Amino acid sequence: MHQKKIITSGKKISEAEKALIMIHGRGGSAEDILSLSTHLDVKDFALLAPQATNHSWYPQSFLAVPAQNEPWLSSALQVLNDTVIELIANGIGKENIFFLGFSQGACLTLEYVSRNATKYAGVVAFTGGLIGDKIYTDNYSGDFNNTPVFICTSNPDPHVPVERVQSTSVILKDMNADVTLNIYNNMGHTISQEEINLVNEIIFNVK
């Protein structure tokens, strides 16, 4: 099970009106994903980056049968939920909470918000899709109420099939998310400057 360890940056939670939860990928760290914030328009945000135990949120591919990723997957989802609860307790409502994840962290981000759909400030998924050997639609409920969501990936990507990304986008749209889906040919498993620019425009400059 994951030990709750959250690295913070930016404004103090008690002083911020907005917060960004940043979820690192497999083999990454909270510090790694936090460093991305220097390229984002989040200077007035509280920044929170949970650290996965052993640097991985779940052991198998996100395309594995979910039971093969337990109990780690449920524990990881609980870490995100606990982080949200902490922000709410400090006066930052869900409508002012942003999420951002890369790769395994993007999959976890999408899985969490889709299981707990409501009006969030914004969601960024750099190369990710909903988790499972197939998409288990019974897991997802709620209404995103036009939450802006940016999902992107490379075609092909060595870890995330583009078909899963596309299917994920459809499900979130059906749950009333305002989804922007960008697929880049042969970009590789990375985050590009163009993606950063679009995220700043579409997600973090929302008025």
C-alpha cells in the first residue's frame, strides 16, 4: 500500500485559491513532475505532488486486468482522494482544483476523475487512458459539468495505445467534460512544448 507522502510547492494551501495536483509517471518522482510547473501558468497555485511508493502507482500495465494491479491501484486512487479532501478542508473547493498527470500518472488521473466526476477546474492527461484490460464503464459516474480536459498522446506510443486514448475521450465527453484531444504522429513518450503551450491556453487560463 502507498504511504502518503506529498511534496508541495507554490503558494501555501492556506493562502491559495487554486490548487494543482500533479501525478508522476512510473519510475518518476514527485520532484520530477513538480519541476514541470515552471513551464505552466500556475504561479498563484498551491502545488501538490504525491509520491508513489517505489516510484510506481501500480505494478502491471494499465491495460492489465484491474485485479492484477491491486491493492496498489485502489491505494493510489485513495491517495488522490485524500489529497482532494485535504484541499477541501483548507477551503479550496473542487471547482478550483486542477489535476495533471504524465503516463502512468495520466492514467491514474483520468481514472480518479472519471470515478468521481464533478465540476473540477481542469484536467491534463499527458499520454494516458482509462485503466483496465477493457473500459469498465460501471466504474464511472457523475457529471463533469463542462470541466476542461486536455488529453494528448503520440501515435504510436510504446505504452499507451491510441485507441484507448480515443475511447477515453469519448467516455469523458459523454460525462459532459469539455475534452480537447490531440494526437501527435511519432512524437515519442514525452511532453512537447506545443502541448505545454496548449495546456496553458486551454486549462490554466480558464477564466
